[in-house]
Amino acid sequence: MASISAQVEVQSDPEAILDVIADFERYPDWSPMHVAASVESRDAQHMPERVSIEATAMGVVDHQILDYRWSANAVHWSLVSSGQQKAQNGSYSLAVLAPGRTLLSYEITVDPVIRVPEVLLRQILKKAATVATEGLRDRVESTRG
């Protein structure tokens, strides 16, 4: 099992950031790790609840089903099924620093099905954290109108 966390400041409010996070079908537009994504079900507030994702890391494509839980300033997810992972838990947390400025915190823990050398797993997680923070920030800030 391995974990990583990262933070980045985003020039936006939490609502706009959560909107981009919830727009799973657009992930391949800004995340090189996402081949495809679709929402399978939504909760009572119409937020994505179960999501199907095809993700790639180091040339291996993995089909994942993830369950999401949303709040005003956070989103948490957990793995339902995957070909390459036994477990995955992650979250985004948002803290307002000032009007129009938000601290985005990202955390993820994964447990691969097969033993992966620690150095390789760290590289994969570092790339994922960079995309999940800096890539998300760039997407949010480029879509601000």
C-alpha cells in the first residue's frame, strides 16, 4: 500500500473547483492519465456517485469503478473494482484562503494487485498527484469566465 498527498493554491472558489472535479467526462481533456470516464449513477443532489474510469499509468490501462461522496468543501472516493488495484481511497479538500483563492489538498492511497517496486509506485503516485493538483488548477483557472 502506498500514499501521497499534495496541495496547490487555486485562483477560484470551492464551488467552481468542485464543478470541474465533478465533470468526469471532461477529464481526458486535461488529465493525461485519464483515457475515458463516465458517470454511472448520481446522488440525490445530482452529484456523481458511481463513476467508471479508464486510467493509464506507465503504459498500463486500468478500468476502475469508484464511489464518490460529496460535501460543500470536499469529495472522497473509494474503489469498488479494478483490474490493477485491490484498494484505493482518495480525497480532495478545499479551504478558502480569501475570496477567489482556495487551497486544494489532495490525498490518495492505493494498494496494487501485483507487487510493484516502490520506486515505480512512487513515480506513478507523484505523477497522479501533479495531475490531480496542478492539472486541476490549470483546468479550473482556464475555464473561469
